[in-house]
Amino acid sequence: MSVLSGIGLSQIPYQNWLLPLFGVLLGVHLYLLFKNMNLKGPGPIILTCLGYLLLIITKGFGVGNEFLIYGAVGLISVGAFWNSFSFSRTT
């Protein structure tokens, strides 16, 4: 919750809606990456899916290793930046 306190979300008394909201936002992100795969190639969506799976494994199965969570968020971020700033594929 320390990351969320920077934008004021940790002060909300009822926080059970945050995880489903972030899941929906990540689903929209994956959809947009999949839609843009013909232009950018499969790299960004592969990194994002690996990060998403790592996040599910660490949070869902209770592994709880802080470095794995940071790695998952890093993979998702790198996939998003790769999709945003890379040049189009030339075929």
C-alpha cells in the first residue's frame, strides 16, 4: 500500500475494489497490446504476459517475494514502453 499512498489511494477505507479494478485495467492493456501486435511484433505482449503470469503466481499462490513482484511490474512496464516507443516492424 505504500505505492498507493503516494496518490492518496491508501486513505480510502474500503479497498477491496482496487484489485478487481487493476485486473480490468490490465486486461484492457493486454487487449490493446494484442490489437497492436501486427505493427509492433509479439515482443511487447510476450513480456507483458510473462509479467502478468509472474504477478499472478506471486500474489495468487502466496509466494510473496518482494523482488518477484517488482520483477513482474517491471516486465509489464517494459512491455508497455516497448509498445509505446518502438518503431513499426518492417516486413
